[in-house]
Amino acid sequence: MTYESDGTRTMTSSSETIDLEFAAIQNEALGASLLWEFAKAYHENKLATNEGPALPLFLPVLPLVFNSHVVSQIHNRRFTGGLFKAIASDRSLILGLQQRTSEMSNQTLSTLNLAFASGLLTINPESTIVG
């Protein structure tokens, strides 16, 4: 396994290099599970309002989770206060997030489609609140 300067990890097999982040992004089942975990954690932290996250809040989840720099920085610092506390402590974690979110929007929407189709997530069409 090789670590590139941009933070991606690659694995070299006899004749081809596999970008592990790209392979992870393509795994919609993994992404659907991650989005379900996000919705569950959001709901648990919003008990007073008893609401799930609005649909747009799902868009940056996979670009954050599938970014090796973000994951390694949060893991190395062992943040116990969640993502918002981590970002408040280190603003570099969200550098390029808008671009990554835009670039991964099709994958995120496709993953959401799988999560809805499989029953992992449901959506209220009137409010776009996901549960």
C-alpha cells in the first residue's frame, strides 16, 4: 500500500493500481450504511425536536467520510465531541469540501436512492426530512 501526496492510498497489484477511496465511493451499500448511521446519530442528538436531518444535510457526509485526510486527522486527534467540534478545532478539515461535495453529488444521491429503496431511510416528501 502506498500513500500519495494528496492523501489517497493506492494498492498495487501485478498490473493495475486500485485507488481505495474510489473503490469505497463506488460501494453504494457501504455508503447507504454510513448515511443511515448519520441519520441515526442526528436523530439521537435532536431528541427535543424528534426530527431527522433534512435531505441537503446528507450531501457532505460521504465526501467527509471518504476523505482519508479528514478521517486520519480526526482519528489521530481522538476527538470525542463529534465532527462539529473537530472542525471548530481544525478548519483545514473542510478545505475543498464544497468541491468534493459537488463532485460526489451523483454518488451520494445514488447511495441515498439505495438507502430509500432498501428501507434503511425514509423521507417525508412534504418536508424533505429523512428518517
